[in-house]
Amino acid sequence: MKIKWHNTIESTFSGMEIAKNQLGDKEVWAARFQTAGRGQKGNTWCSADGENLTFSIYLKHCGIEARNQFAICQAVSLGVCRYMAAKGVEASIKWPNDIYVGDCKICGILISNTVSGVLLKDSLAGIGINLNQVEFPDWIPNPTSLKLITKNNYVIEDELPLVLDEILAEYGAIGDKTAPDYLRRLYLKDTPHLFTDAASGNKFNGVITGVLQDGRLEVRTADGYFRYFAFKEIIY
């Protein structure tokens, strides 16, 4: 595993996308500050200079079927949760891959997969973990950090290998246990909640009951019907 630190970079994820043909398996780029950090679906990831972990990891695959690509998302999310547990913090996964402590977001994950035929060729995972930041912009709705939770300070260079160890352990163990372990960590699973259909704007009561192999969220509505949502198709 090769780790390359940048003092300042536009985005580790964007940089690795451009350099992907020159990257080695499990190569990591980390930044003390990103000028244009990326989140899901074009969102911005906001992180204070030098206070948090912002990094991306490139993964080459051998034998993982394209239809099982959501397992990469599951494994990376579970790895971050394992890291949190080692810090004494119980974390959950808000589908598909935001990491929550209670009802607050502590980590965002962005994953891009490349498919070759029926197999998954490679993946790029961008991860931002709030470590030491205690003040956030008003437009971020529900942030938290390890420091806010534990009252401890963290050295980002020391924490990165610890997070990577947990992520790569989950990645290396992808198999029959991955999906059940992910479901056990799923935020609001089996809990009645109010949802919004993003396409229509209609609100409805329901319960998250599972996640399909292709990554779609399964919700049982109050009238007993099952509905299935891809990313950004449901708000909660």
C-alpha cells in the first residue's frame, strides 16, 4: 500500500481519476486540505484545513462480478464503522454510504466503479472523516466529528493507516457476510420514519427493510407495499 500526502490539492478523488492509469492497487492519496472536495452526485465536501481525514484509495479487482459492485460500497462503509468502533464510537450507515453517529453525519464516501464485461475492473473510493473540526458552516445540516464526541484530538497522519487497515480488512473479506453486516449497521432500519419521494415530492410513512443486491433501498410503506429506490430517489 502506497500513501501519497498532499498539503493542498483540489480533490484527491479528482486527481486519482485523472492519474488512474498510473496508479497501483491500493494506492492512497491523502490531503491536509482540499480546495474542491467532492461528495456524492456533485455535492461539495467541506473540510477545515488540516483538521480532518480526506483521502482516496484505488482498488483493482480480481473476479468480483459487476452485478456485485455494491459490495465495494458496503465494505468501505463497514471499514469506517470498524475504525469508529476502535475509537469507542458506535456508528451506523445511512444508505448508501454516509456514516452517522446518532443522527449526525461524521463521514462521507464517494465511490466510482469501472466495469469490464461481466466483471468489476476497478474502484475509486473517496472518503472524508471529520476528526478534529468542531465548527461547521451553517449550510451543513447535521455534522459531527470524533473530537466533538470523544473530546480528544487526533493526528491525521497517525489515523490514516488505522482507517485503511479496517477498510482493507473488510474489502479483503467481501463475501456472504458483507451484506448482512451492512444491514445490521443500516441507519433507521426497521424504524418507522417519514420519507419523501424525490421525483414527486410526495411524503409517505414507511420502514427500511433491506437493500437489494444492486444497491437499491427497500422500503415497506405504511399500507404494506414494498417500494425500491436508487440513490437520490428518496429523501430522509
